[in-house]
Amino acid sequence: MRRREVLAGAAGLAALGGGAIAVSERNPLESDAVVDPIELETIDAPGSDAGTVAVPERGRVTFVELFATWCGVCQDMMEPLGRVHDDLDGDIQFVSVTGEPIGNTITREDVADWWREHDGDWPVALDSDLELTEALDGSGVPYAYVLNEDNVVTWSGRGRKSAEEIRSAIDRAGGE
């Protein structure tokens, strides 16, 4: 049932062309549930090599942002995300993930071009079947998460966030 809700929410987002909508009432912070690593395809773009990555990576603090290339707020978030990424050491897993329907209205090259245009310089991955989005109970874009070394969500936030707010959430999870 939850998968159907996530897919319906993603379709609604695409139809709206932006903004965030709720597809579930569960708050991931309430459960202390461990998010199992999910293998995602990474694309060849600045800071990202074609291949795969397990997200979240057990044993490391992980920052994940769900985004879409059609989302204006996601575009605005690239600058603060870049500042945070540049300020972190390599001990933090930092990844942006899109659940856009690759092969339908958008290609891997479109995502890579958007990434380049907006100065992305860290791994960018595809959540083609929305498995990570569902595991995180993602309900829109942009939606950011910080997971501790045990893969438990310690912070999440929708919409615009400052670099300071993101960095503080990473630091509180042990990613100093």
C-alpha cells in the first residue's frame, strides 16, 4: 500500500510541476527505524561517476537530498548544498537523488546537464523505482535527510534550508 501512495505522490508532483505534497502521515523521526542501504545508479556528472552507490552507507553519517530538475526550490538549494559539501571532509556520505522517470520525459544526460548548470560537484543518483524515497518516507522535493552512522534518520526537512541549518544537522549526527 505505501508503495502505491509514494508512486501516486510522485505522479502528483510531476503533474503539479513543483512544491511538496504529503503522501504519508508517518514522520521518519518518530520511529528510530534503521534505513537499510539501497543500491542506486549514479550518473556521470561533475563530482559523480557512473556506477552504483549504497545509500545510506552504514558506518558513515549520510546526507541525502531528494530533488527534481523541474523544481525551482531544488535549483535554489544547489548553492547552499555546494557550500556544505565543500566544507565537509570525506568522512560524510553526501548524495543528491532524483526519482524522476528516466527514459520517459527526461534522460540521464538531461540530469547531468542540469547538474553541470547548477554547479553540482558531488554524487548524484537515480531512484528509478522510488525504493529509497519510500524507505525515507519522502513526500516531496526538495526533501533532505541526515542519517547517523547506524542509518537512523536524525534530521529531515522539506523545502529551502540554509547551509548553516544543514551543516548543524550533520554535525549533530556525528559528522563533525
